[in-house]
Amino acid sequence: MATFVSAAAARPAGTTAVFEEGRHDVQVETVHPCQAKGLPKPLLVAAPKDPGSYPVIVFLHGWNMYNSWYQNLLKHVASHGFIAVAPQLYVFSILTVVNMDDKKDIATTKQVTNWLADEQQGLLYVLSNILKVDGVKPDLSRLALAGHSRGGDTAFAVALGLKGKGDETSLDLNFSALIGVDPVAGLAEWLQVEPKVLSGSLINPRMPVLVIGTGLGPEGNILPPSLPCAPAGVNHINFYKECAPPRYHFTAKDYGHLDMLDNDVPLLVDCMCKRNPEHTKELARRTMGGLMVAFLRAMLEDKDEDLNTVLQNPDLAPAVLDQVEYDLA
């Protein structure tokens, strides 16, 4: 049974640590295929500097975005004891503007995920020899998949086992948690990215799911042609509604589809979508990063205190959270 939590309760005293920077210093590097044999695509890696074994999250960027634009969001997650890896699935071109086919990105995501476990030049090699964080090891038995915008749709497609014709790539590792950060399945219900994730019926990734939405995503931008970046019918509401439990849903009410990106993204990109007029991206990143951390701790580390605290006290988040709901049935 779905449970709805009021986001209008009085703000309790104190704060939740997941919304602040974690205790770990973080090393961030971009790794190119020429540096690690078998790596299918360039990879942004954010890892704690302190020795230890950490869960891993694979993060997929949004439509025509660069993985480097998520550096601060991923650093927030990594500072709480996670290793974040974000492949550059494709580079912006006029062809990707009209490309509504996700099959290559699905195959690439599986290839990158399989590469993580390569004993010769996989993620452990990269951490030791390129990031040079001695004693830091990836725990690939605790693995999560996440994505923003179209990357969120890709993440769901991979979790659901969808693939395109001719894709024979198998997934050698198992994901234990799935996160969609303002996921978008296409331009409209009748114009979805292929293969279609949303169908109006139940979808079952067979793992716990966190869906984070934005309140301004469905609104058109002030610039022509004033189209929404997260259109109604194919956005976070639909992903949560169609997803089998256990599932969690939060909406950053006053923020837009790109407000979790770094501050220094190109101005044209920053203006593509309706955004918060106060330019407080840091609050959006801390809120979304904190929700990701709380969820990952609960699902990968069996530590559900932070997630339960946020569910019962959503006003603890730096940004206003709306549509706070979960379903464990």
C-alpha cells in the first residue's frame, strides 16, 4: 500500500547529515579508454580518498549532457562513502538531437558495468593507478544504477532487461538499487525513446527504486519554443506510478530539470529548461544528493535511519520536498 507523507509539517530541530558534505575527502578524475584497457567510454570517477571498501553507483548523464557537469552532485554522494562512476555515453551532435533510439546506450551501459570487474584494468586498477587512492576498493556486490533525464530512462531500461535488435551483451554484475533523477522517457506519451519503458502498466525492475522529480520540469521554458524538459505523461510521476514496489518518490518542488548540474555549465544549457529563479543550485544538489545517499545507505548498507528520517521529516531537506511518498508492499 502506498504511503503519503505530508511535506507541510513544521521543520524539526536539527538536520540530517546526508544533506551536508560527508566525512570523506573525494578524488575526481576523468578516465579515457586509452588509460584503461577495455573501457568502452570515457568515465568520470569520484571516490573517497580514505582506504576502505565502498559500494559503487553507475550514473548515466542526461540528453546531450556531459558527465563532467554532474561533478558536484557525484562528489556529494562519494563524500558519504560511495564510489560513483559516470560514463560519457555519447557526445553532443546534431544527430543526437533527433535520435529517439536508446539501444546503443543500453548496450554501452552494460559494457561499462561489466568492465568494472575486470581484474586487469577495471575499476580497481583505475582507483589505484589513475586516481591513486591507495587502499580504496570497489565492492561490486553492492552496486546501484542511476541516471538523470534520458539517462534515467536508460537506467530503467537496463534494469528491466530491455535491449535492441542485435544486442547480445549480457550483464555480468547484479544491480541492487535503481535511482531515477528527474527521469524522462521521451517528448510525449506517443513519442517515447525506444525501447519504451513506460507502457501504462506495471514495470518491475526487481530491485528497490528511488524516483526524484522536479516541480518545474513539466513547465515550459521562457525561451522559444517554450517546451518542457520533463513533459507530463513521461516524467518522474509516471516512472513512480508504473514501478513495482518497493519504491520511493520525492519532488524538489521549486527546482527545474537541470538545477542539479554544476554552476559552471554553459549559459545556453542552463537556460534550456525552466529553472529556479533564485539560482540556488547548491540547495538542489544537496537535496538530491542527500536523498540518493539516504536511499543507497538503506539499500546497499542496511542502514535505513536516514531514509526513514527524511520520509517522516521531509522539511529537513535544504529544498522544499513535495510528493513525498513510498510503497513497500
